[in-house]
Amino acid sequence: MAEKKSASQRFMGFTGKLRLIFGPAQKSGVDHPMTAENKELLKRREAEASQWETVKRADGSTYIVPKKP
């Protein structure tokens, strides 16, 4: 006897069939050139991130601390 599928399994099967017809979901636009504003924002974020370093504890958890000069 076949097992009854859960609602989430039925939904995923249905959406999979829709993707066959309509194609995949819309992807983010990463294939276009960056604007000057986005380039500047990226530079600021990279500068902020470079001030910190990630430290890993023995239990596997991580935290960030200021970088030592």
C-alpha cells in the first residue's frame, strides 16, 4: 500500500510541476554592472569588516573581536 504524502510533500510536488511549465523562480539581478552608489557602499562595508576578526571557540561557536594592530 502506498504511503500518504504530507501536505508539504504534495505542495512541493505541485510547485515542481509548475516550474517545469513556467521555469525557475526569478533570480536576483547579479549579472548587471554595479552602480557607483553600490560600489561605494561595498567599499565602506569592506572597510568596516576589515576591523574585525572571527575567533572560534573549542565548542565550535564563533564570535568577532577587534583586530589586534
